[in-house]
Amino acid sequence: MRLAVRLFTTTSLLVAATVVGLIGGADRLLRHHLEDVISEDLGHEARLLAALLPADSLDWPEAAHRLGALTGHRVTLIDPAGWVRGDTEFDRAALDGLENHSGRPEVIRAMASGLGRAQRRSASTNQSTIYVAVRGGPRGIAVVRVATTLDNVNAAVLGVMRGVVFAGLVALGFAAVLAWIFSATVARPLVELGAAARAIAAGETPRFPDSTVPEIADHILALHAMHDQLERRFHDLRQEREETRTLIESMADGVLATDWGGAVVMVNAAARRLLGRHGTDPLPPLAELFHDKRARELMSDVLEGRDVEQQQLDLEHRALLVTGRALPNGGALFVFRDVTDLRRLEAVRRDFVANVSHELKTPLTSIAGYAETLAAEPGPNPQAQKFAETILSNAHRMQRLVDDLLDLSRIESGGWQPQQRVVDIAALARDAWTPFADRAAERRVKLGVQVAPGADAVSADADALRQIFTNLFDNALRHTPADGQVTVRATGAAGGVVVAVADSGSGIAPEHLARVFERFYRADAGRARTQGGTGLGLAIVKHLVEAHGGRVWAESAVGRGTTIELFFPAEPPQG
């Protein structure tokens, strides 16, 4: 059913119900009013008749007939015992056959209060009748009752109701016409407004209606304004989307996005190239796109909501760094960076450093040997002996640098793998301190070892952990003043053990702290070079710890010392 028809029907039914209610209410009110007026008139009439009755009881039947004829109402005269002594509708002979009226409601009320009223169907005439009785009359008469039928009332009410019904029908007709006009006026713009809203939702151009109804006009204006704002926002979104698409397509890194089920929803040209997919055909889901077990596990982790930071994947002779982020809608975003050439250059660099270090090792050994011989032999020229000692010192320094370079190259190339076993932390720390004992004693620097319960041992390569302690002790002694302290602490942590080496030295400024594990980086380059540091100690420490599957970080403040913390997992790394 159309909106206009529904509005018209509803309005017409409401008006019709109102008219019917008014007719019913008017009928009841008018009927009650007329009955009250008639009852009041009958009461006055009964009192007047009571005063006009003759004193002689023999005249009462005729008086009842005469007064009833004059008033046009039924007059009944009742004695104190309730017997009828005169009645307009019965002659003298029939009075003895009438039943006692002491039980009539109007008689009872009149005897009690002086006035009684009742309405019922008369037993003698079978008509709806109003009875009004008053107490009074000559001696021997207790109650004078006057009665009249409701035919006049019904006739009057019926006449009025005919007029009311006619007026109601006329009003209903006018109301129906107005309702139809109103319904059409309201419904048409509302229907057109709904069509405009559907057109906006479908992305089509809407037609906005006109309306003279202020409330509907306000809604039309609001929808029009909303459409304009949506158009502007959609235009901005389309423009941003095109810019983003162009930016992603121009990236050298591959970008791939999936939904929650792993289906590819967006991929740029670089990702297709890196994954060996050409053309514009849709890519299969991740489960079919990657056949390498490690790659599928990595993709599964991201789809389950775990972010991945630059994990390397080797796919078809390519080395890819993969970064994965879980999307709010349950999907995932992957960024692929091709580091094949970078890894090749790193391999060339490692090979070059290793080869140069090997080539330098033999001549440095010879130089150190001859310099040591010259420095040990007394001669007539003290300056020559001093030169030999300088040569020997720098040769030893270069040997340490070559040894560190060889160690770092071996670790980075994967040529060294930790042979893990349970190692006593305190014992190994004290053993690694032994070569530094004399040097520490000269400067009154003490070693402290603090091992928490349950953290006395760690799963690690003993030689690697000794080298870690050696490099950290060497750095700590180089930067700790006289009467200082070097402390080794071991505490339990979730999934492993944290080993910390803390000193009471000069500390590291915040701007240097993030780079101290880079090779050849020195927070205090002049001091480290003067004291013989190679700049590779902390880099070696970092690579050794990470080879165990752990991680390393530094905490420091200028003037308050430095703490290097190492986390070793309880379980050795897989693969």
C-alpha cells in the first residue's frame, strides 16, 4: 500500500473514530441531561399534586385520574402501608388488585428522604418509565408518585442524533478530503526523498523533491547537504586512492595486501616481479603462493595478528627482507625488499676482509717477532730500542685487529656455530677475568659477581661466552677509573637468563648509545684509540649473543657507568 493511501486511511479512520465517539458521548450526555430535567420537573409536579389532593379518601381515585389527565403523566397515590389508593391508569375497582408498592425503590427513598427516583420498565405498560415519588399529601396518603415514559426523551435524543450524525458525516467528508490532500502533500516528497537516498547509496545522481512542509523541507535540505559532503569526500578519497596506488606502484619494494583468509586483494608491480609473477592475472592465496615452509609459517603468523619485522626469506635465488603487519579488518600487509645484491656485496666484503686479514697475519707475525728481538737486545742507541718497542706495540695492536676481523667475519658468514652446553656463569666470568687481574690490580679495580637463585647457569658455547666476557671486561677496564668496580650479574627472565656486565666508568652519552654495537664505532674515539681499542669488541659480542638466539642492549648515563645486558634463551635456536 502506498504511503499516501496509508496516511489517508489512517487519518480517515481517526476522524471517523472521533466522530463516532462524539456521537456516542453526545447521546449519553443529552439523554442523561434530559432525564435529569424530566425528573426534576416530575418532582415539582408531584409536590404540587400532593398539595392539591382532596382530604376525603373517597375522592382519591377520581383525583388521580383527573390530575393525570391534566398533567399528561401517570399519578399514583400510595398510603403509609404501601397500598395504592389512586392511580391514573386504574379505576377504583382495580385498585384492590394492585400489588403493594412499599418495596418500590422510589417509594423507599421518598419515605426515607422525602424524594425518590427510579427508572425501569413498567410491569403494567411494558415501557421504559421514570418514576419520581415525594413524601406528602393529605392524611392517609404517604407518597405521591408521578411517572412518565421515556418516549419523549428517546424522540428528542433521536432528533438531535440525526443532526449530529449528519454534521459528523459532513465533517468526515471534509476531513477525508483534507486528509487526502495532506497525505499527498506529505507522502510524495517523502517517497521521492527515499528514492533520492537510495540513489545516493547506489552512487547515482539523485533527484531532490520540493515541499512546502517545513519539517520535510528541512530533511530535504539536510539530505542535499549530506550528498554534497559525500561527493566532496568521495572525490578526495578517490584522489588519495589514486595517489596511493601510484605511489605503491612506483615503489621499488614489493607491497602485497590480503584479506583475513589470505586472499590477495592488492599487489604492486615490484611484488609481482620479486615473486616471479608476471602479467596482471590475480595472484593465488598465500597458501598457494608460497611453497617454502618458513615463508608459509611467517605469513600465517601475520594473518594470526603477530607482526613480523624484517625476516629474511630465500626464494628462488633471491634474498628478500619481509615485513608484515596485521590489518584492523583481519587481513595483512607485507612489504618485500630485495637484498640479494646487498647480501652479495656483504659476502664480497667478508671475503675481502677475511682474505686481507689472513694475508696480514703472516707479515705482522714477522714484524712483531723482529721488533721484539730488537727491543730485547741492548744497544748503544737508546732511541733505536724505543723505535723497536713502538713497532712491537703497533704490531700487537694490528694483530688484535686482524684477529677480531677474522672472528667477526667467521661469525657473520655462518662459518661458526655455537656448541651449546650448560655453563657456570660465575666460574666462567672469574676465569675470563684472570688475564685482566694484574691490570685491574694496578688501578685497584675490583670484580664482583652476583648470581640470583636459579640463574647460576646458562645454555651457551663456553668459548664464545669467555670471549664475550673478555671483550666486555676489556672495554670496562678501559673506561673505569682507579678504585672502580666491574660487576657481573645474572638474573632469571621469561624464557631464559639475563647476564649483565656493569662498570662504574665514565658512561656513554645518549646520542651514542644506540650505535655502540656497530663495528668501528667509538663513543670516545680518541681515548679508545689511545688505549688500544679496535672498535670491534661490542660488534663481536652482539653477533655471538645473536648466534645463540639471544639479544643484547646497553644502558648508560654519563658519569654513572655503563651496563651491557645479554639475554640467553633457555632453549637453543632451531635451524
